[in-house]
Amino acid sequence: MCFPNGSSSRFYHEALELRSYLRSIGASLEENAPENIEEDMLEIISKCDACLETDLSDTDIESFLCSIVSVIIGIGTVEVESKLVTEFSQKLSKYEEDRFSNIILKTLWLLFGSVDPKLPARFQLYSDIIDVAKRNKQLLLVYEGIESLNKSLLSINHIKKQKQSLLRQLHSALIENGHSELAAEVMVELLRNYTADDGKQAKDDAKRCIASAIADPTTFLFEPLLSLAPVISLQSTPLHELLVIFVSGNLANYLDFYKGHKDLIKSLGLDHNANIHKMKLLTVMSLAEDSSIISFETIQQQVQVNAEQVEPFLLELFGTKLVRGRMDQAAKKVNISSTMYRTFSKQRWQMLRDSFFSWRSCLSVIEEGMKTV
């Protein structure tokens, strides 16, 4: 048998055992293997799902599939290993019977962690893993955040379009599995990979990003999107105007915008009532940035509710922890203790800097005082 790149006869004996095992459980494989180990493994991989069509125990199935992984690793050249990895991951990821989804996911994840980090096929392998994990609703087992993914995959040799396609797929999968906050993080990373010269695809993804952020009930900070090149390319468009309203505008601004752009809101798949609800929360956040005491009357006017709805609205707002405070029902006002800032201007950075230096000076005074104790 031919072993590329001087690989040992270990692969021959292990492949022989895999072939023999598949034949014993009914797979239609010739007894005699091809001379070339790559061709041999391709035949074995093409029939590996036979183990899923028997009454074998989950333990036996997992053991067999892991044996294939052990043969693939280091079997030959980068090209040979990449081809086998891709064929194996594609074969397993397309098997959709729920009973075996956990075993398939564990096998592919083992393969991903075992192959050389620079192996080109890891991109396709991770893409197949996303598909399986999405069907299995176990994405969080294979995605630990964009920083981790950058280190383990995206920062290693890659083609720009390949990376963008993977991030787009991951974003969609996270949305489908209900992880909207993580999906937003992935979409921002995708947009960071575009430049102003990337054209229509960049704009399409920017539109998708803006719509996803607005629709996500947990997203209230929109300002970081404004600095992304694809979003900048949308300036002077109604969509960019809508984004700016969610960055720093109020409910009245949104309602005025909606009057002239109902079709845009509908085409983006956005819920007008949900937008109104979010803008009410954002409006009071802005009020809390500017004043530590807000009257019920001001809140009633700004979020356009009747007097009886003010207190329930404030309780909901405090529940989000976007704004913290205490209601004074007798005085009909709310005392604000803290709020999340929607935008962070140069003036606010200066205030933060001044507070930091003041705090540091106080610590120095305390430290000097302690020396005399």
C-alpha cells in the first residue's frame, strides 16, 4: 500500500480494521482495499454512516467514529488530510437523525481540536460543526465568544471571503438558537472585516446588522455601529437616519421618522410596537443622563403614556438595570442613582478622567494619613 509523505504502516493496519468492521455490520465495501491509503480512507468515510443504521450502542458508534478521526490525523500531506477531514465532516454533518446528533457533534468537535490549527479544511469543518450544533441547539458548546474564535480559527491562515461567510453563517445560527446578544457580537466582527471598497455585500450585511440590533430586546447601545465602515457607507440613507435615532434620539424622533418610512420598517422585518417600546426605554435613559431627578410629568410627556402608566413603566425600566433609581410617589418624581450612557462624548470622557484623578488623589491622602497611625 502507498503511504504519502512516508507515513507508517500504522495507518494501513487501522484502515484495514475499519474496513473489516464496516463490512461486518453490513456496509457494501470490497474486502481488498485500494493501494493508496487516501483512496482507502475515502471509501471507508463514504460508508462510515453505516454504523448509524444498525442497533449498535452509542458507545460503540462513538468509538468507531473516533477511530476514523485517529487515522485521519497526520495521515499524509496537508492536501490529503484536508480532503479526508472535509469528506468526513460533510458526511456526518448531513446525517440529520436526532438520535445521533450528540455523537456526531462530539466526533466533529474532537476532529476540530485534533487537526493542525493551520489546516485549511478547519474552516469547512467548523462550518459543518455550526450546522450540527444549530440543529442540536448546542451552539454554546462550540462557540465561546468572538475573541476565542479569533484565536482558535479566524486569526490563522484564511481567505477574507471565507471568514466573512463563516461569520455570516454563525450569526444566522445564533439568531435561530435565540442567542441574539452573541449574534450581534458576531455581526459587528463581520462588519469590521469590510472596508469602504467592499461594495454591495458590505452594505447588505450592515443593513442586517442594524436591523438585528434594533430588533434585539437586549441591545440598547448602538453608538459603536456608527464607526464601522459598511455603516458609514450608508450615511444619507433613511436606514442610517433610523440608526442615529436609536443611538441618541427619542420617542418623538422615531414616531416622526415612522410616518414617512413605514415601508422601510416593514421591509427590515421590524416590529413597530417593539420599536416604540425600546425607544421609550432609550428616551428615559437620555433623561437620566442629564438629570438625577425626573418628574413623573416629564416621563409621561416624553414616553407618551397616561399618568397611571408611569409607575409600572418605571418598574419595568428599573428591572432592565439600564437605569437605577428610586420612585418618590408622594413628590411624583424619580431619583436617579445611575444609568447606562447611550453615547460617550469627549466631555463625558473628560468627566470620567477628572473623577479618576480625584479618586486617586483621595487615595493618596488616605495613604499618607495611614503612615502616621
